[in-house]
Amino acid sequence: MVLLLTFGCRSRVKTGGARLTEPSAVEDLAAYIRQLKDKTGRSYDALAKRLGVGRSTLHRYCSGGSVPPRFTFLEQFAKECQASHAEILELHRRWVRAQTSQPPEARPGPEQRAEQRPEQRGEKGAEQRGEKGAEQRVEPPDGPAAPPGPPPTAFPAAPDAPPGYRRLLGSSRTRWVLAGLAVLVMGGALIWRPGQGSRASAESGHSCTDRSGVKHVDARQGGFVWTRDFVCANRPDTPLYLSVHSTEKVAILDTPRSWFVCWEFGRVQGDGGRVWYYTRGDRAEPGKESWEGWGFVGSEHVDAAAHPLPGMPRCPFASASP
């Protein structure tokens, strides 16, 4: 067996006589992940913090030691690496092949998937947000199984596809998932309809998550440490404002899921609501770095069953009157 060192990650390729065998689907996926990583020139530590996973987990995926159980992680990874739509599609193709090629005992079970849930993993981005060693970034949890009905026909297996690949694409649930991913990737963005988020959250059961024991150091409040937050889906590329009555933008929420620590009434929003949530953005607006990303986002951009969130405290420092 020959050990090959590629882009700082180790993968194993067996030899047969004087010829190297074709790399396995898992190694093929790992090589592509390494290729995307090396385009950024960023270290494992830097990328792992941005993605909210441990360095060892990211290195395992890069070296072919394991395959991510959900493609949502790889899609987020690709976006951090500024991958094109074509590269994301290629990454998805290799991930499907790697998932299919694994023996059943090698595929992650419920216990392994639970261990990798983002609520128990790393933090929200660290590079542009100062010291964030204890803050957490959360991906949406697995949704319920797809409803019964005729499977979509968008992903027929190629005639020369391996039998395992055809079996995977022949699965009704898998084809629903792949169809959804194709819409997200090709469209380039989620379609957000103000006012419908609360209904979708309540009906699907994906309500916000109330977490304790977190640590968010608030530079705007003299280093105050928030130890409780609420994690909700939100509209990406959403601005944060200096106060609940201000129109001065101080930061941007890039991610589709974020944490919020308190709320207050403020100016009327586009949907008629007046609830605003306090959080820290993913990046500061030019010239607003002194606020370190802390600001208020309107409830119209936050997907929740009700506003304000039940159990969330009001912001003690924010005035409800202009």
C-alpha cells in the first residue's frame, strides 16, 4: 500500500502490481474537498471555526476518513471556499457516489448523526467577528421524511451508472432530497416570502431552539456575556441596525440560521411588525467595525412560530421609545 500526501491531507490508494488502482468514491470526494480548501489558502482551524465543526472532523472529511452524513455541511463548506455553482454540483455528485459506495456498517447511524448536530459543535465565524471561541453556529436539523406520493423524475440514473448509484436515486426519499438540492443550488438563493415563515415553522415543527450555557461576549455592552440564546432560521443577507429605531446599518447576517439573545419593540417593519432581535452579524458594514457586528434585525426576517419568541428576555439596554 502506498500512502499519498495530497494538499496536506493523507489518502490511501492501493496498488496492484505496478499500476495504481482507481481511487475509491470516498477518496475521490476527499480529493475534491481538498481542492476546494486549497483554493482559499486558509488553514483547517480557520475553516473549521467558520463552519462550526472541530478541526479533526474537517481533516477527516479531507483525508477520506469519513463522509459527511448530510450534504448541507458540504454545501456550506463550498460556499466558504467561494465555489461556483458548477463546483457545488460536482461536489454533490461525488458525495452521492461516496455515500453509495460505503457499506451499510460504515454509514452514520442515529447516534453518530446526533454527535454531529451543530448545537454540540463549534461556533459561529471567528475571523471577522473577533474572539468567538464559545459561540455556536447551527445548521438546520434533519427534516421529517418526505410525504408519500409519486417520486419526482428530475434525477434518472444514467445507463452506465453503478448499480448502487441507481438504487440510491431510485429511492423515493432520496429523489425528493436531490430535487430540493438542485433547486437551491441552481437558483443560487432561497426564496423568502415575508409573513409565511411563522406558518412554515409551526407546521414543519422546526421552531427555534432555546439554548443555555453558551457564551457570547458583547463588546457593545462593555463585555457583557450572554449565556442563553435562541437559534432560528433567518433570511440570508439581512442587515443589522444600530438600534431598534435607527436606519443605520452596522452588520450583515450572511448565514440562513443564526442565534438571537433578546428582543425589543421598535420602528414598524415592512410586514407591520415592531419586534426587533439583538444578535451579532457575520460581517460588519464598512466603517462600522467598532460595533463588532452587534445590532438589531427585524422579526420579519426571522422564521419563528410567534414574535417575540416565547421565553426570550427583552433587551434591558434598548428603549422602546425613540
